[in-house]
Amino acid sequence: MAVSPDFLRQLAAAAAAETLPRFRAHGNVENKKTCGFDPVTEADRGAEMAIRAIIRETFPEHGIIGEEFGVENPDAENVWVIDPIDGTRAFITGLPVWGTLAGLVTGGRAVAGFMSQPFTGEFYFSDGNSSHYEGRDGASRIWTRKTRNLADATILTTTPALYAGEKREQYDRLERACRLARYGTDCYAFAMLASGFADVVCETGLNSYDIVALIPIIEQAGGLVTTWDGGRAENGGDVLAAATSELHEKALKTING
Amino acid sequence: MAVSPDFLRQLAAAAAAETLPRFRAHGNVENKKTCGFDPVTEADRGAEMAIRAIIRETFPEHGIIGEEFGVENPDAENVWVIDPIDGTRAFITGLPVWGTLAGLVTGGRAVAGFMSQPFTGEFYFSDGNSSHYEGRDGASRIWTRKTRNLADATILTTTPALYAGEKREQYDRLERACRLARYGTDCYAFAMLASGFADVVCETGLNSYDIVALIPIIEQAGGLVTTWDGGRAENGGDVLAAATSELHEKALKTING
């Protein structure tokens, strides 16, 4: 189904009311896992609760999957997938490259969604037909750029340190084939790809809620996003996005040797 | 000498008028070096010219050193050091973690300066006495946080790929001793350190114009910044900044084995 941009804006605004006052506020940081470092702030929980409440009110028959509060009615035809703060490490470090993600999966396929960065005032969304940017500097339809060769491509990834064992070799091979690499971007990377400022985004070990909202934004801007084996990325895993189908094919071949 | 915050704001505004309209505008990118990738945009040149013009008009006896247009009167008692766009790779990738830097060196020592990020509306500055933040969310004096142990520290660096040979081992040793590492931040990292959101910033091969503006912002916020051998950082090189003297000493020891 197509989704009204106003509904997406409403979700983003409700989340921003929870996240923005706590960004750079030295708020509580809990450790979600018993080992390792996976901070969850009050902002994370508050934003997901706010988004869930609006979806329940507006579309009571829809399912909801979220990072913080699990699964409701997952077998519904329409399921919303939420990451209230993608990039919690950026968030706690004061860096404005985190985002709030919510996407709609219809019949197993991501069809619409948004990425909101409330500190910079950026809002990237797909309404089911096309992809758009809204910010303090205006609003526009967005498109990927027409890069066809890895040698001309800018690649983004959160950090090479996330790729374990052979996957690190696969990623490094892809990075070496590209012109320029930048790290540290989380969901922001996919927004830059969709709006024509980067060409390849590679990530490993994503969850469904890390990518569902971004798939339609990329696809409806002219780009491709799949798993490393070329399948649909709605369930997360190792994910590769590219600005054009030709570039995507070359990147997949490079990853897979 | 102390510097009026209004003068720093004037420099930042003049630079922003050149950079901001060209950010994400798919502008011209030249290759400054014959090999490698070192983009310079019209924004870079325009911003430095604008800053130089104001300094010449206001302080005709001061020297100026800038990334784009070289050296004027470098033996003056007061010398301004300018990087019109620190983080040109972030700039061309659409990422709002670049900044405009200008700092004042008096008698060989960096005493005041600013980092401006006009897309996010952030302005970090030192007036010669204290360090401050101004943004869309308000204004405040800034301080580093009181982290004393590497095991509690967030470390930032632009990318580990910049450290060559033994320096990569030195950096990796430091990163492993820290709790959390984030990449991709350029000058933005030092602003996060000065305002209490990160604890250690490590960089290699900096130029004078990459660091001069940031030294007083860090020092007057309670932090330390030196070269890897513990000397003053005004001339750039391999640079280490930390939130407290105790943390700085531990980080230096870890780097130097």
C-alpha cells in the first residue's frame, strides 16, 4: 500500500519529541547486553513507544516489529518495522549521523518508510511511489547518481571492524576497488546513497529493523539493495546497496570473488 | 590576545555564505594532487578568500596561513591559521561532519579559534579565555568530561587507514584499550571532545591548519592536546587530544608502548 507522507511525518515528529531533548543531554545509558557495549537510552524506548502508539491508533490491524519492544501481530499483511535510534553509538558520542527509522512491509516486501535526523532537521522518505528529502534547506524528490564503475564510487560502511573473518576480506576487496571510503555513518549512509552523494553502502549483520525503512527509499530513488547473495534484504543480514544496477552487479561480484 | 566572539562569528558567517550553498549542490570537484584523491571545491577557495579579506581589513598587521592560498606575513606576532573546509571528503559525500576552522596563534601559541558547521548550525569557539558552543538548541560554556581511564573512553579518529606501518600498530593498541571507537569525524571529533561527548581523539599527519583552531577550544574546555611525543601541536603532525590530563598521560603511554 502507499502511505501518506503526512503519516510518516507524524511518526517522525513523535519520535523526535523523545530523542532530540535527550541528544547531547548526557542521559542515562544502559547496557542492553551482558557483554559488549550496546547502549540503549530512554530516547530509544520513548521514541519506539511513541511510534507504536500512533500506528496502533491509526492502523489497529497492522503488525509492528521494533528493536526495543518486540513483535505485535507479525503475520498481518501490513507490518511496520521500527528502529527508534539507528546508530546509538553515534547518538551517545554527540554525532548527528543517527536516525529514526520506520518502514512498512506489505506482503513481505518493504514498500514505504522514512529516516529522520531531527538534530539536522533532515527527513528522507518513500511514500510507496517515490523518494523525497525535506530539510531546513528545502524539499525535493531524490535520485541516486548514475555511477557505473567501482573506480568512480564512494563507499560507506559503519566500520570495517564489524566484518568478521572472511567477510573482512570480502569487504576490504570491495573497498579497495572503490575511489573513496568513509566510515561511521549507520543509516545516514543509505540516505546519502539515495540522494546521490554516495554510490555503495555495505554492511554486515544487520537486523530487519536496520534496513526495512531504507529499502524503499533506495529503490524508489533508482538504487538497488540486496543481501550479499543477491536476495531481498527485508530480513537484514549482510547487505549491499548501490546507486545503479550495473554498479550493484560489479560490487556483488567483487564481494563474492 | 583575547578575541571578540563577534569577530569569530563574522568570520564563520562569511565562510558559511561560501560553503553552505555549495554543500550537496553537486558542485565542481577538482583534484588538487596529481595522484590520489584530494578534492577542493569552489566552497573551499571562496570561504578562505572571505575569511582572509575580513582579517586583512580588521587586523592588517596580522599574518595569515591558509590551506588554499598559502602564507602572508608569517613572522607577525599574531598569525591566523585557516582551514576553510576541514573534512572535504565528508563534504563531497554529503555528510555534515566537516567544518570551517580559523585560529589565532600569538607568539607561537594557539590562543583562540572556532569550528563552524553551518549545515547543522553549530559553532564551537574559544575567545582566548573559555570555550563555548552556540547552536539552534542554545548556547553554553563547554567542558570536557572527567574520564580518567581508557577503559571508560570513547576514541574518535578519521580512519585507521591513515596510520602507516608502525603507527597503525600504535593506534590499534590505543583503540583496543578504549571502550568504544568511532570513525569518520575530522574536526568534528575535537568539538565532541571539547563539549564532553568523547574522551580521546587521535590523528596522524595533520597540518597546522587542521589543528590550530581546535587547540584553544580543547584547552580552554579543560582538555589536553599534544603531539604523540608530548610537545605542542601547533605545527600539526601526529596529534593526541584527551579529556583530562590523567587520560592523556595514559593514552600517550599506550601509543608509545
